[in-house]
Amino acid sequence: MIVCKFGGTSVASAEQIQKVANIVKSNPARKIVAVSAPGKRSGDDIKVTDLLINLAMAALKNEEIEEELQIVVNRFMAIADGLELDHTICDVIAEDLHERVKGDKSNEELFIDSIKAAGEDNNAKLIAAYFNSIGMPARYVSPKDGLVVNDLPERTYALPEAYANLAPLKSTKEIIVFPGFFGYTKAGILRTFDRGGSDITGSILAAAVEAELYENFTDVDCVFSANPKVVNDPVEIKEITYREMRELSYAGFSVFHDEALMPVYKIGVPVNIKNTNNPSAPGTRIVPRRSVTGRPVTGISADSGFSTLYVSKYLMNREVGFGRKLLQILEDENISYEHTPSGLDDISVIMRSNQITLENEERILSRVKNELNADDVQMRHGFSMIVIVGEGMRNNTGLAARAATAISKTGANIEMINQGSSEVSLVFGVLQEYENQILQALYGEFFAHARV
């Protein structure tokens, strides 16, 4: 059995959904299809998820929502018309949206989750209806029928019983069309994964049915060794390990959600990134292990939007529990961290800037200063993380020196260096205005004249 997931651009229009049907039909092993909400049809278009967020915000403000709601219905209606479906499915979608906006608004986060999920949920219903209309027996399955997730306040993840609940889908005779992006708590409350979370849903399904392959269809032929919007004609990656892909996805590789690898990684289901618009292209395979070529670096990625909490205290290294107390202050603010480079008398905690507000920054600085008696406490913003990834890095001497030399030629200062214990990645913290220059310089250093 093959589980395949189709992203937003792959299901953005009737024409794209027809391509999806042809892909699914071409291989009888493709029995489970996870789908996103309709994405952009062109560069200046608006994703259905963003339209739904607008609808949710208007409903929370008790504004007139009928126009916002109709815009969403019209998007689905245009798809239905292009697929020559009758408007019964559009009536179902309109009724569903009206029910959602009448929902409980006491918890704004959960209300918005419920509205956002309408994109994937209703697109799955529409696609299942289309498959049946062209003689492809299909059945819409709701995440309510097994994809159990945790409760607030933690970020959304599937509970272990979700896999057992979904395992019977492996015996399906029909094509299962399953909406991505969300699940339900044991109490029946809808919660969404992070944006791009349909990748996670597909991975959960692939693990649950122990699929032979998880195909993730998007709008590019493969994964590239660097961002093609920054680096001209980067090398294509034919095969990459789970660990390498996890590191690259974490730091800006938007082709695949960085949390989506865990379910398939645990049981060894290979992943194939493929292009809906060019399905014959081999794509990029993500596998447990691969043969290491002569090139130590597989890919280079970069992501901005990081902040650093810098703390200095003389003899910090002698103080038992200092690090735990510092991280407890961040936990109290519900803030997760990415890296913690440290010295004898100082430590930096690097975190995503979107977790920081003026209010919690002030509280953090005050508590660290007063409760930990720190000599110096600062919060700095505007950093990027540059990540160099490769299974061959551990056996390659001088790689960090080569990278640092390439960065120095851009005129940028390296604010932080961190090498993972697995030796698969090397991370540099830099000011974000240098991000693109550094990415280009590192690509030139490790991939100049190289093709695979």
C-alpha cells in the first residue's frame, strides 16, 4: 500500500485535482490520499486557509461574516464547476461553514482551529465526490474516526492510540480520502497541527497502515541542496536520510514539514517527494540509511526569525542548577528553545522570535536578573540560523574551518556555532541581513562545479 499526500498547490483548482485523480488511478497501490486545503492558483491568489482565518477573525469580532463565508464557498464552487460536480457538495460545504462559525468562541485558539480545518475537511469531501463521479470508488474519512491528538496547552501531536485506530484502513478496498492538518482530542475537540501539517497527517497514516511508501506530492520535482530562490541552479538531491531531511526542514526547507518525519522514521517507511505537475520525475527519496558519496555536505539551509537570550554570571559553571532554573523561567512563559551554546560564565538561549512579546521579554529579563542574580542579561533579535547538513560530515576534517572562512569573506560575524552530537549538522547563528550572502558563499564552497 502507498499513502500519498497532496499539498495546497496540488489541489488548488479543478485542473490540479484532475491531475491528482490521474496520479492515484495510475497505481492501484495508492489507496490512501491525504489532502490539504486549496492553495494559491497563481502568485497573487489567496490560500483558502488564509480566507478561513479572515472568516474566523471576523466571527470573533462579531462582525458580519456572510461575505467572508461566501468567498470561501465560491472557491469550492469554482472547483466543483470545473470538475462538473453538481452543487450538492457546495451546499454541504456552506452548511458546514455556517455550523463552524456558530461554534463555541470561549477559547479563541480552538475556535480558529475549527474554522481553519474547514479547508482540508471540505476539500477531502469534494475530492472523494469527484473520484466517485469518474468511477474511482472512494470514501471520505474524518480524523474524528481515529486521529486522536493531545489536549492544550502543548502543541498538537498524535497520541499513540491514533495509530492503532487508523490501522484498519490498510484493508480498505476503496480509495480513502483523508483531510490533513487536524485531529480530535479524546473529548472530541478539534485541534490543528502547525501550518503545513498535512505532511504530518500523511506520515501518521503511512505509519499506521505500515505503508510500503509515503509519497508527498508538491509543486517541485525534488528537494534541492539549497534554496533555488537564493542560489542559482542548485544541485538536486536524489536520496537523503531522515536525519538529514529533519535538519534541513527545521531550518527553512519548506518542501516537507520538519515534524512529519517522526511517524515514518519510527517504523522505517521511506518517503518520496514528488511533483504533481510532473509525476514521472523520480523526485527525492528519504530513507533510513544511504551510501555516503565523496561530497560531505548534502544540503545547506537558512531560516530567519530567531532571538537570543544572553546571560552572564561569574562562576556560573560552579552553580548547580543554574541552567535548569534559567530554562524553567522560559517554560513558565511557554517558550521552547532551539540551541543553548555556553561558556564557563555565560550562556545563550536561542529561540524563535515569534514566541517573544514586549511583555514576556520584560518579565524574562527581570526574573533572570533578580532570581538568578545574573551580572548581565540581554535579549537580542534579528538572527538567522544557517545549517550545513550531511551524513559524510563526521568523517571529514576541516569542514567547520572551510565554512567559517567562507562566511568571513561575506563580512558577516558569526554570533554562534553549534554542532549536533550526531555530527550530521553544523549550525551558524548570524545577523539575518547576511543570510542570503552566506547561503550563496557556503554553496560556492561546498558545491561549486558539483552535479549529481
